[in-house]
Amino acid sequence: MLLIHGNSSCKEVFSAQISALAGSGLSIVVPDLPGHGGSDNSTSPWSTYSFPGYAETLRSLMGALSYRAFHIIGWSLGGHIGVEMWARYQEVKSLIVCGTPPIRLNIDGVGEGFNWTPTTALAGRKRFGSDDTRRYVSAMMGRSLPNHHHLSRMAARTDGNARLWMVKNGLAGRGVDEAYAVSEIDRPIAVIQGASDPFIRIDYLRRLRFANLWTGAPVFIDAGHAAHWEAPSAFNPLMIEFLKHVSETKSCRWGHHGRDGRGIH
């Protein structure tokens, strides 16, 4: 199980999911993305900080750990990386996205999937002042967090080039057409989404066509952008239910996914 965090965040945002998955029989891999948390900044930001760049890095990580098949949970930026990997790599057997509208990678596609606000614009800003950090983290996490909170400190620590180049590369179309991918690929995908997400156009998610969407529609819970963090008591049972659903298919069995109980941080 590969868990991929969001822009200017870190692996600890999945603490509630790690504990919930402990009895699943799945190994759990929870890295900090390049330029985030405890990981080094990229020496080639123009290529690494893109959906394909992150995807290749994470695929290499999973290969180095000898995982030949795995599931992904992706939140926000992590969901876009997850769609990239799910579309490109057969090793990815299923995908859960949260806070991620699958979009066409151009200006029009971004406008269809996202609400554009001054806070949304911070997603691509290279330099964060203390007020930028406070506003961005508050919007991402659904409530104000003090500057000394770990998630606030990790947002301030994030390589500004990671934000700058992620947005530049996305708008330049560097990556798969996400909207097309989810409409054509028949491997399982679930959308578990906060109903009051300030960043995402919920109407866009509702009308998007999927080839193999769990329950046939996005599942909405009472939360904002970080539904998994804000409302784990609602998110986690849905996560487990989806994974059990996936385990019943012929193409992916839980027991094939590596060494039980091993956590990578």
C-alpha cells in the first residue's frame, strides 16, 4: 500500500490511515516526496517536480523495495501522482483519491476542476511567508494550525521549487490526461471526497465519467480538502471497504503485495 501526501505536506498526514491499515495484511509504504518533509530537495526541479517525475521516483522506490504490485491512496497532489502511476504502470492495482479532481492538464482543465481563489494560487508560489503558510495550511487541513504544528513546519520547509514547477509542468500538459484516463482504464478507482472541499468543483466530480468507479459515484463525507485527516472515522471504514472489494477481484489479492506489516517511513 503506497500512500502519497499532498503539496507542501508530509507523510505524517496519513497517521490515522497507517493505524487503520495495520491489520489489513498489506505492507505500508509512506514516503515524503522529494522536496518535502525529510526528503532531499531535487537537483533537477524542472523534471522531478511534475506528475511524471514524482511517479517515476515512486515507482523506482517500490521497485527497490521489491514490490511488484501495489495499491495507492493519494491525497491532493498525491492523487494526481496516483492517477499518473495508475494510468502508466500495471503494477498499480487500484487507486483511492481524495481531494483530487482528475483533470485535463491545461488551463481549461484546471478551471473545470478547481475553484480559483487567492489561497488556491498559493499552491504554485515559490516563496512562502509566515502568513502564506498559515493560510495555505488552514485551507488544506480545514482548520487553523499553529506555526509550531508539524504540518505547518513541514509546509514552511517545503522546497518552493516543488510548488512552482509542479504547477508550471501541470499547466504545460506534462502528464497523462487524467480525465481521459479515468474514463478508459478499467482497474478499480475510488473517490472518497470531502463535500465541503474549498479547492475542488464538486459538480465537476459528479459529472466526470469513470470506467470502473467504486459504488458508481464519488463517495462524499462531511469534511473539507483533507477528508482522510479531518474525518478518519468516516474515511477509514470506506478505505477498508474498498480494499476488501478490490481483494475479491481476480486481478489483485492482498497476499501478493509484499511482506506483511512492514512500514517504510
